[in-house]
Amino acid sequence: MKTKGAILGLTVLLLSAPVIYLVFTNNLIFQFQEKPLSREEARRLSQAITVRLLGESGAGSGVLIAFDGSSYTALTNRHVLELMGNEFQVLTADGMLHKGKKLLENRFQGLDLALVSFTAPRKYTVAPIATNIKKIKPQAKLYAAGFPNYRAVTPDRLEDTRSWGIRAFHFTQGNFVMRLKDKSLEGGYQLGYSNEVEQGMSGGPVLDAYGRIVGVNGRLKYPIQGIDAFPFTDGTKPTKEEYEVMESLSWAVPIPDFLVSRGIEQ
């Protein structure tokens, strides 16, 4: 079943169940079926939909979620956008740089999310969106993608990837571990998964086995603040036992929460 929901006047394909459909990119055609993607298919899709935001004082990732003619909209984290300064560029999968624009309507009911846009004459792949993730089972396969700020070029040396272009793209495979149901971490983080997410991958997509976006990267494993990095929105903190599990996970804002914030029913 296919339904359409409007986001700031743009149209995005919403999927409530795996279906067969086509997504076109410059040189590739992705055909999605009622079966999981192979790792290589997931990597190719992830690279096609993931963008890098390059600002005056920072960098981060984003995911293409909508388009209207030559205008594209990408979803990212609010904390990523705060690093961008007044001017920033959007790097797409073909290596092209586009002038980015912060969208004024960036209110997401306390979620660490934001929208940016850019225009381009070329066609880019837009992420298929999962409207319901309640049926994801523990240990289900998840993919996460983004652009790390640094990569190890030798065992003892890190290199800044800002000038790497699309070579900096990073793709990981892991598993769904938990979703906070009755509580939420500040910023709306509820989806915990085992993927290795690095600094700079915030704002990038988390995909399920079918290639649908289920969340947005934003929090890394083992934060230096310890348990203080895990305040719930009600002012409480996890128990010692809960914390020991939570600190070992990467965390994402679930995509259905974004849809609800935009008034799109699941």
C-alpha cells in the first residue's frame, strides 16, 4: 500500500509495508521488492540518499526525504544545523556541492531534527520512509550511514575528511536492540542499535532490512559524560542496569516521530 504525505508542500513516498517500486538516481535504478536488500544493495541505496552538510565551523550528515521539481529537502539533526553558520553547502552522492538553505519552519516538538533544502537540475534518490517501526524485532538488521569527520589512515593517525568528497562516506551494518516506549531521551532519542556511528554521521539515515528509513543518527556510543548523557525528558535518569545497556548503543530519533511532528498520521 502506498500513501502520500505532504511535508512543507513537498511530496514524499511513505511505505507502511514492503512493496515493489522503483527509485531512480543518476546512473542507477533501485528496485525494491517484498524481500530484504542485500548488504550491497543497502550500501548503494544509503550512499544515494545520504548527503553531507559542510558549514563554516562544522560538518554533519543528512538524508534526502522529499523533492519538488529541482528543489530537494534533507532531514538532519538540529544540533548539526547549529554548527553550519550562516552559509553551508550540501554534498550529494555524485560529488556535486550545492548551496544549502535552512528551512524556517524547524519546529519538531522537542525532537533533535531540522530540515534543509537545495536546488539542483539533476535527479537524486529520495529515501523511502517507514511509517511504522513497531514491528521491528530485537536483533533485526539495521544499516546506518553518514560522513565521519575523521578517518584512520594509519593505525596511529587520523585525517580530517572535509576535503575527501564522497570518499568520506561510511556505511555500517548492525542490529536493532531496543526502543524506549514509555520514555524518551532528550531530543527524542528512542531507537537504540548496535551499529558503529562516528562523529560527523549525525543526521544520516538508519535503514531497515528493506531499505526504508526508520531513524536519524544522532548519539554515539559510550559518551564521555557517562550516565549524565542519558537524561530522560521527564527529568529522570536510567538505572545502573539500564545505563550499562544504553551506553553501549548508538541512538537515533525514530522516523515515525518526525512524521507525527509534521501532522502525518501513521
